[in-house]
Amino acid sequence: MAESMVQAFDARAAGYDAWYDSPPGSDIFVMEEACLRTPLSGYPRPHLEVGTGSGRFSQALEIAFGVDPAPALLGLARDRGIGVARGVGGHLPYPQASFGGVLIALTLSFVHDPAGVLAEARRVLRPGGGLVLGLVLRESPWAQHYMAEGRSGHPLYRHASFLSRSQVERLLRRAGFTLVAYRSTLFAPPGLARYQV
């Protein structure tokens, strides 16, 4: 992750996290957390979240460890009881075969080398473990909305690059993963004041 992107996330750490405390963020969080919980719970512990940010998802999903390059966000994750390490997804600071499950939620849209991040996730997974991705796919109305915000200069989404479903599938195959299942949530379009939970 580029230093300018790390600084952008760090400068907005408190607001980024607080968005989830009131509608529509609180509605969206409940839906996304439920969508991720089922596949992740099928893998043995311990779990790691790559791009843990403020640790909100790690805490809700009982993920013990998180890695992120943004110190201010890591401070919030640490306050939530997550065992944090500063680092990037392409160079995880953990030995091979350390985790039974790895979650990468939204992070692939903010890295320059998604193939390297997936390869590292594979390296730290134990045999029988698995990877869970939380994605906003390029084809979705949400990605189109965020890309438009990025083009308008949004301080975070101007750094984002959303992947298509076919791109993700190719990257997973190249990293040695077998696609097991898809799950979806948040079918309503962007811009609503509340979302049905």
C-alpha cells in the first residue's frame, strides 16, 4: 500500500470507524458481518484478518489477529482486543502455516498487487484452512458508486481499484486456491438512508 494511501486512512481513522455506528453504516455492517461469519466459521482457529483496519470486523467475527499498515487504525483494533501487527498483505509478518482461516474484507480494492496478497494468504494458511474474501465487485452498483466518488476526489476511494468477478477468480486460481462458494449481501442500491437488515 502506498504511503499516501496509508496517510489518507490514518488521517480519517476515527471517522472511518464511526461511520459504522449510525445508519446506513450500522445496517450495512450487520449484513456484511453475517455474510462473512458463515464461511469463516467453517475454518479452524486461529484466524487472521489482512487489512484489519479498526478491528471492527475482527472483533465481531472473533478473529484473534490482524495486520494493517495504518498505525491509527491499528490502535483502534488493539483497543478492541485484536492482536495486531503493522504490515502489508504482500509481506505478512507471520510464519508459514500459522492460521486456519484468513479474512480479506474490502482490502483487495486498495492494494497494488492483489496477486501478491493472495499468495501471502496462501502461505500463512495451514492445510485444511481457507480464505474468505469480502469484495465489492467492479460490476456492482456499489463499485460504480465508489469509483464515481473516487473520480470526484474522495480521499479514500480515489485510491481504490475494484476487481471484476473474472479477475478475482483468475487471481485465486493463480494463487493456488479452489473456489468453494459465493455469498452475497446488500442488494439495495447506494444512497439509501437505511438498509433492511
